[in-house]
Amino acid sequence: MTININHQLREQMTHDTTMFPITYFHDELAALPNYEGPLHWHPEFEIATAESSTLDFQVGREHLLLGPGDSIFVNGNVLHGIKQLSGDAPDAMPNIVFSGTVIAPETSAIYHKYIKFIAGCDALPYIVFRQADEKHHEINMMVKSIYSELREQRDCYELVVQRKLNNIFEYIFCNLGRFPKSESTRIQINTQVRIQKMLSYIYEHYAETVTLEDIAGAASISRSEAGRCFNTYMNCSPIDALIQYRLQIAHGLLTETTLSLQEISDSCGFNSVNYFSRRFRLKYGHAPGQERMLGK
């Protein structure tokens, strides 16, 4: 159910999984329009930190507010997205995406007893480590240290990162009973699977002519059920989700290429430049042509 899209959606990992399967990201929000990224998922774990602003971190259907210094652990294959709520400048939001094999190989007893157990815990889609909570102080310090090691890559940084991730997973495993649990019903799990399939279809076919029937068909459900799924997770219709994704891709093309408006409109699946311009202005408050001027 995973999809390959650009690194800003964290689906296409840049790390070599045969070497050191962890990737450090920062300043990603700066490249996203309105400092907002769409829902996405990946099999790896993720840890992200709000550095200077308030972030709305959506995990599944829940919206979690992260203040400066707060970190979040997101389990693998869980839908999540991000939106910055405060500050004129984009938050650096350092984060890591990593495989459990950073800690131990899949064939080991450690992996099966601890890593696989946590990864398979449907009742634990995320954990928030609050800056103001003294119990989380040590974890937050280790997270920041991991960012520093991956950024600077000093001698033996891999060993330091592995050791600190080991400590974080030990803390999670030993305190499983203390973390708030998400009681996912079979219906909720099925809904997430369905929306992942439909989003995957949108992300792969946005440049083509896409109908509501196409989107619903990707999950083998009715159009009305598709609408219910999108309303539950994204508070919008399937077609609106398609348009919003097209606009995000167009925004990137405007700032990163010299393609004409006609070429961008066509490559993003819009029927006409006028319609594309109208929807762009409605979402971002200015015309597509102005976006290039603002980006200079």
C-alpha cells in the first residue's frame, strides 16, 4: 500500500537500507505551500520535532498540537500529515525516518521481541514527548542528539545514533502501559486501508483524467463510501483532495521550473489554464504567475 512520491512526503527514502537505514530531514516545510504537507505513510518509523512554532501533526484522524521542543514518534504505516499553525518563517522541524533494522537485524531475537512488537501495536500509532514533561526530558535530549549526530556525522556517529535509538525503544517498550492507547476498531482500520489505497491512486494518477468512480474503485468501494472515508480523515471530498494535491504539485513546478502555465496546467491534470488559475488563487490567495515573483 505504500507509494513512491517525492522526499518531502517521505515516501521515497534516500537512505541505503543495506547500510545505515535512517534519513535525517530538516527545513522541509519551507518547500511546502502554506507550510502544509498532505497525508502520507511509509513502513518506517518517524520521529519529528517542532523547533520554534506550533505544528498541527495529524496522525490518523487525530490532530495533535506540537509546541516548540515537543517531539512525536509515529509508528510505521500510519497515515500522518503536518501543518504549521504559527510563525511567519517555516519551522525547521527536524525529523528522522528509519527502519527498525538500525537497532537490530530482522533475523535477531531483539528485533522480533521489541521492534516488531512495537511496529505491530495498532493501539500505539504515535507517542508525543512533551518538552514541559520532566519524564520526557531525557528522551527529547536524545532525539536532539540524534539530529546533531546525523547532521554533523562525526566519528562513530552511527554507533551513537544506534545506541540512542536503542534507548528510546527501550523506554517505549518498558512504558507501553503508560502511553495513551488508540482503540482502533476493525471498521477504523478498514477505513484507513481504504483511504490509503485511494490516496495512492490520486498520487499516482493526478496528471490524468480522474473521476470519483476511479478513486472509489481503487479501494473497491462505492462513491458514497469513498466520500465518507475522505470526510472522516481529511474533511473534504475525494475530488477536492485530488484538486488540492494537483495544486501542491503545481506550486512546486512554479517555483522549481520554468514551465509555462499551460504546461503546468496540463501536467497536473487540469482541464484549462483558466480553471487552474482560478483554483490556485482560491487556495493561495494570488495568481500562479505571482507565485514565481514571490519566490524570487
